[in-house]
Amino acid sequence: MASKDNTLWEKHRLFLPEMRNLAIHRCKDCIFFVTIQGKSEAKKGCLVNIRAYNSRREKVPDTVQVMDIVRRVGLEGLEQCLKNSPENTACIRFHPRC
């Protein structure tokens, strides 16, 4: 049993292996984080909310056209794809790039 004034016990943390991978990886290392090409500019975004890519039914491309995303998930889905930052901590659906 740990004592309340035992600082070594308080600072000890246990990470499960799958949670450790999420803690050390970033969105930019994930296969779902790709370049979304618009008419005049390109931005990075996450395609994990698109069912065809999330279920791995279709291969995740390196670059995807913005109209393809709008056709699949609409404008609200496009906003959801673009809100992630490359430096965010990886989500539960993280798959590393090969």
C-alpha cells in the first residue's frame, strides 16, 4: 500500500502499449492525414471520418481532391477533415505510415 507522502509512487505512471503509441505519435504520422487539394491551394486534413477510407475498403491516397470529400461527406464533413493540426496527438484510429 502506498503512503500519501511517497512522491516516487505519485510520479509513477503506467502506460498500456497501445496507449503509449497514441501518446508518442502525431497526426502527421498517420495514413489518414493527407493533402486536400483545392482549386487554388492545398491543405493537410484527416480522412478518418470518411467511411470508405476508415474501413480500409479503399486505399487512402496521398492527395485527394476537395470535391471528392464534399461529394462523400458534405461541407460539414470537409470542415471536420480540415480542423486537425499535424502536431495534434494521434487519435484512437491511428495507423502509422509505412
